Amino acid sequence: MQLLMVVTFFAHASGEKCSNEINKLLQKHQSKGEWTQLSSTDGDIVKRSPTSNIGEWVQIINRKSGDKVSIIKPDSMTDYTVDTSCMVKKEVSSHHFLNAKFEKNKKDFFSDQDLKLKMKKNKLGLIYVWSPKFIYSVKEFSAIKKTAESLGYSFHAVMAADDNPEKLNSSSFSHISKDFRRRNASLELLLQKSDLHSPTMFIYKNNKWSAKPLVGVFTKKALEQELKKYL
Amino acid sequence: MILLSFVLSFIFAASENKCIPEHIKIPFPDMNLEYVRVSPDGKHLIVTDTEKDKVYLYEVVNDGGKYSLRKYETPLRNEAYPVEPDWEFISSPYHDGGTQYFRVSDLIQLQDKATSVYKETALNEFYHSIGGDKDGFTVMSWTRLQSQKYKVVEDKIKAEGELETICPNLMDLPENLRHLKSWMLSDYQKVDEIVSNSDFGGALDMVMKACYAKVTVIAEGCGKLIKTGKGTIVECKENINRRSDICLEQYVTSLKKLIKADTAMSNVTEEDVDNYIKLGNFLTSDEASMHILINPILSNDRKHVAGVYGDSTKVYSIGAGRYCTQENDLKSRTSKVSFSYPTVDGDTKYVTYSDLEYNEETKSDVKVVKVYDLKSNKTYTIATGDSSYSNFTKDERIIYVESDTLNIVDAHKKMYGTCIKDTQSSSSGAGSPASQ
């Protein structure tokens, strides 16, 4: 990990006290304040929120020794350590949050850049994350694509990041074209736990997410009703 | 003599205290899989290879501490699920027009030549789950949380009663029905119980069977007309739909008549009946799948259900009228969970699942196998890495597959530093079942 820059700020707030400093950082990085929670391997509680920029997230780890606010981007990470006296220390690194394998053979992966292009090009769209391990996501692929497209959605599918593209030789997958077999390397999707269960669907409109991810398969009528909400 | 008995009691005590191995690793064929279902004694696994579209039954063979797998070919289809809690049968969805049930002993003996012993057409879905006890078992659907109860009578499976929705109180009603939410939380259960306990089911069944028999006749007639060019598919569909609507109206009228005639229903108003029918229609409709738990699963003892509600996975107990009461909030949107088997006291103590964890050292997320203690609300990380979903054995070992390795882990060691006692080390299988 290459350390690029270390900048230190001084702040004079007190108490739960450092909430002012933390809020300033969150505002600066356009946090949406839509927090989700996960654990860290060290047993800390980690809270994350998307920002107004696709592929950029904010993260807070609360610790006794002080809080840590991080700005996560696909190819860099900025850590702000806020100590108990509210002193803020900034550290920027060219750290790849996602596995470095995504950097090779870029055409085989679906990145945040690809996602941004899709969202810019199409006013209304559905991103369908599927996995050969979850048979429902394979069998319902064509039906969901048809339903989405019949309502005017641009449909794009992405295969889960850890799946093996070499294991798609059977006829079970023949209906899924090569373009829809690119592996998920989008920070934006992965931080929304796109790969924990398949299918997971993401709806966007006018360059923004329209809804929380839809996890699992729904009946045709139910999906139609849901998708009609965003027309 | 005294010395001998002392030595024997010492040996006996030592063997009583012997722990199961902390972590057994068995080479496993590399395949596309996510779900591994584990029998309560840890001896059998059901695995779906989605690339080959095949389901295998594996037996874990313990030959004096040397572990291996014995594979059985099966006729089962994707997402086959065991009938908990004893694995006498395995269900196979979307199999020749319904969910077929196979006897595990037949699968072991006859492998892919085994034949189904029961076929269910009303409840036929992937990702269904099954829980049971000495009185029978319940199958719960994925999309609408509809459930069907079964009994095993003289070795044969028999359906009991009608399809019923689990957790109707959790339904986030669509806008046109939202005004019924408070009625649903207060009175739905009362009317539902009276209807379920009355003879209406049988009487209504007869009315509906007669009505739908006419629909079948129309459909068959239509088929002939289309073949001879005297009718079109569109006309045919219209006729069938018209007749089906008549059946629905007939159902409502009959139900109202039956309710009026029943003295037990004297305190049920006409409005209650209307609301009950409206909600009933919604709960069984396609639309309902958007308004309830995501990734639902029924516990092995069929007393709990878990799934994603709102932003996180929650565990509910199923009470009277199949109403659900939240017991735990895992505070994270996890994978589908798997429940532990109930203890001798009837407690379901844990769920296991996959989730993401942030590694502060590498500054990236990792996939982990976790256990959530439903009593203490504590979470434990059992393993790190890209693995299949995890499952419990009855004695609370955790089994999962990570790439080409089957892992059998002493969960107690990971959680409490104590170990699971080995009560059956000499037998075949991956260790021992807990006291039954």
C-alpha cells in the first residue's frame, strides 16, 4: 500500500463531541446517510453509506480510541482518524478495495466505470446480478429480462464476482450471452451486497438508484408492479 | 480389583470427555454449488451441482479417523430439500409437474432408479424450506410464505388442511389495501381461526371442485376447437377467465352463506367477511411476493421463520394464527440463514449464515461463515473465505464447502473455547449426533 499524502487537521470540538468534525467530513463527501452495518474482523462495528457519487462510499468505525471515517473508492482509500480530542488525521492511499485480479483483463469484468456508462446512457434500467450457483437466477434470467424490457427498462446482467466463467459450458447457461457473463467488479454493487444472494436486482432512473436492491426472484406480476412504480 | 475398577473408571471418564476433531477437512469435488444440506447426524449431504443440473447425495465415511465421501446418484432435481428433522424423505421441486418426495433409504439403495413416493402439485417452488416434528412436517414456499402441513401415516405422506400464509401480520399491504392493516392486525386472526376450525373447508372444497371441473371441460373443449380452426387461443383464454371469475364469485357467496349459518360466527360481521376475503385474495396472489420477508426459511422444528425484513435479517417465532413475533434482529442483511436443530429442551439456539466482514488490516471485505446466538444475541465468526452456505448438525457442528474442501467444524470451540463431546467416534459418519 503506497502512502501518498498525510495531512493533519486540528479541530476543537468536544464530546460525542467530535460529531461536528465527523458530520463535516460526511457532508464534504456527500454522504447520503443511508447507513448499513457490518462487523470488522477486529470485532468493531462498521457503518457504511453510499454518497451522491456512484462508486464512492463513506465508512465509519467507532472505536474507544477515536472514530475512523474512510472514503472508499475503487482505486483509493482516504482515512480520517478522529482521536478523542477531535484531532483529525488524514491519510490517502492508492489502495484497491476490491481484489487486484479485477485490474487484469478488464474486459472480463464489469467495473464502476461500466456501471456509470450504463446509467448515463439509459434513462431507466435494471442491473441483474446472477450466479451459476443460484439456479433460480439462471432459470428466471430470460423471464425477468423480458419483463423489464417490455416495460421500457434497459436490462444488463452481471455475473457474481467469485464465479468461475469456465464453468458455464453446460446448456443450462446457453441463454446467457457473453456480454452478460462479465464478472462483477463494481464497488457500488458489491458494497450493496450484490453477490450474497442471486439474483439481486438494482433499478436506476435518471442516473440515480430508484429503490433498494431487490433480492431474489419474484413472480412476473409482482415484478411488473414493482417496476411500474419507477416508470 | 480396586485398582482395576479405578483404571476402568479413569478410562471411561477419559473417553467420555473426548472431544470431536476441531476441524475436519475432506476433499470435495469442484462444482458450482451454494447450498449444502446436512443431515442431523452429519452423515449425509445433499448437494446441487448447478452446472450439471444434478443433485447428489453424499455419505461422510469415517474409517478410523480417515474421512472420505461416498457419492450416490439421484433422480432429484435442483434445490432438493430434506424433510426435517429426521431426513426420512427429500423433496424435489419442479419434478414432473410437481414437488416429488423420495425416501432417503430408497435413494441410498436404488440411487437414480429410486421412485417418488408422493407428489404435491399445489406447492411447487425452488428455495422452499421444510421443518417438522414427531407429528409431521410443514413445507413453506419462498415467494408468498404459503405453507402446507403433512402427516406421515403408516409410512405414507398425507397433506393436512389447506395452504396457509405464514406471518400474514408482516405483510406490507399495497396501497389499495393499506386501510385494512389495522383490521388485519386485530381481527383477521379471529376470523381465520374460526374459518380454519370449521367445516367450511370441506364444504367450500366441494363447491370449488365442481366449479373448476367446468373450467377444465371448457379448456379441453377449447383445445379441440383451436385444433380444428374453429376457435382462437384468445377466445379460449377469455372463456376460461370468465368461468374462473364465476368460480371466485361462487366461492365468496358460499363462504358468506356458510359463515352466516354458523353460530360460532355470530360475532363476525359482514364487513369482517369482506375484509377476510379481500386479504385472502391478496395473500395468495402473485403480488404478495413483493410484500413479505425476503430469503425466508422455516426452522427445523417449524416454530420459527427467518428472513430479510426492512434492512436486516430477522428471526420470528410463529404463534397463534401463524402470526409472527420478532425475536432477533441480526442488524445486517445476510444470506439466507440455516437454523440449528432444537435441543432436548426444545430450544432453537442458533442460526448460521454467510455475510461480509470488513478486514481492517487488508482494508477490504471478506466473506465469512457466522453463527448468531439467538439467546445472547452474540455473533461469532466461524470461518473466513468464499464458501457455500453453512449448516448445523444436531450436535452443533458446522458444515460448509469451500472450493474443493468439505469442512466440518466444532462450532463450540470457535464460540466458547469448549468442545463438542465425541459420543460415537467408532461409528461411520462425521462424528456423533447429540442426544436425540
